[in-house]
Amino acid sequence: MISFPNAKINLGLHVVERRSDGYHNLESLFYPVELCDILEVIPGERFGFQSTGLTIEGPEEENLVVRAWRLLQKRFDLPPVRIHLHKVIPIGAGLGGGSSDGAFMLKMANDLFMLGMTEAKLEEMAAALGADCPFFIGNRAALATGTGNILQPVDLDLSGYKIVIVKPPLAVSTGMAYKVVTPRRPDHTVAEVVTRPVEEWKELLVNDFEEHVFAMFPEIGTIREELCRLGAVYASMSGSGSSVYGLFREIPSCLADKFPGDYFVFPRL
């Protein structure tokens, strides 16, 4: 069985408060995009995991795909499998690629072995892997609150726009980004702003991480400025970075000259 775990972008991101458990409550709108990894699961004589494409740092057992499989093994009597992950979604980019891989592993096993788990049950298991993993179970536009695990579907359609994602050659540590951000209640909530026309988002839809991340990595802020200069109706950093996206009515012809080899466009040209 093969699936294509996709990325997401954050439309606005407010870090509302620091919790007593050390985590943070936030508000953001998660929106799925077509940038995908490839995940294959086949029966095997013993468990095996292989990763190709972009290099994934760290031990195999810490990969969210493997963690998802181990979580399933604790609840179900499953036969051994061989897993192949081909990594395309940039790492350390604020696009949720690892979370998507883990969530899709749960969904694939549910289908492959006819485990009968409901979407709600899959979301519960996904939450044990990471705060934004549950989003990729339903995989539709949703307002995320809590640590990102409380999801409310939102009727938002950006199909009239081209989404340009630019990934600079650097990664931003999510842990570091949370250490420097100052929690605060926003003047305009994400839920309120996204009901307005996209043309009004530029002054109202804010990512709280941008101020500090742009100070530490000015090149990320420069990308957002350049996307706006090229005609993006709205542009923002996704998550805690480092990727930046822009919403365009039409793709500028000079895009390849400005960001050679560093950008993705969806729907694909």
C-alpha cells in the first residue's frame, strides 16, 4: 500500500499563553497543501524501515512513522511490515511533514489490516505522537487551538489562488522559537480574520513567531517581503519557519529567477 502524506501551512499563528505543563496554547488555521512525501507499507518477514530522499537526522526509533507503528503494535496483534518513506517535504520548515508521515502511517495500517478505528479514534492515537498530528487524520482546513490538537473544521477554499512555498537553506528549531516568543492575546483572532476577504489578511492575520525569527534569520523576512513585492495577496512564514508562503492570483514570470530551486507551487504548474 502506498500513500502520499501531505504538508500544511499555517494561516496566522497566535501563541496565546504558556501552560503549567510547559507547553503553549495557540490559535492557528491549518490548511493542507499538495506537497507530499511517499509512504509505502508492505508485508515482510520482519520489521524494516527505510528512508530515502531528504536526509532525516536522528535514530530510526524516533521517526514518527516508526513511533506510529510501535504505538499500533501495543494495541493490535499485527504482522511484521517493511516501511519505505521517501522524504520530499523539507524538514525544519514549519510544514508538518513529520507529523503527516506519522498520521498517515496510522491511517494506512487501519485500512491495510482492517482495524476498524474511527476518525475520532485515529485522532486520539495521533495526539500521542505530536500536537499537530491529529490534523492530518481528517486532513481538511481546520481552526487549531489548545496545543494544536483541538480542531474545528473551517469552510475555507483557496483553490482560486496559487500557493507558492519558498524554503530557504536553513532550519528553525521549534523549541528555540517557543523560547523567544512572548505569549499574548491577539487584537484580532484567526477565526475572525479568515472570514474576511483574503485581500484584508495582510494587515490582520499575524504569525507571532515572525518578529523573533526574522530578527535571528533576516533572510526569512526578506523572502516574505519579496513575495509581497512580486504581488502576493498574502504572505507569511508557516509555523515557526523556516518556509514562507505567498498566495497569488497569478504566478509572476520572474519567480524562478528570484528563488532558483528553492520554491514549490500548488496547484502545480
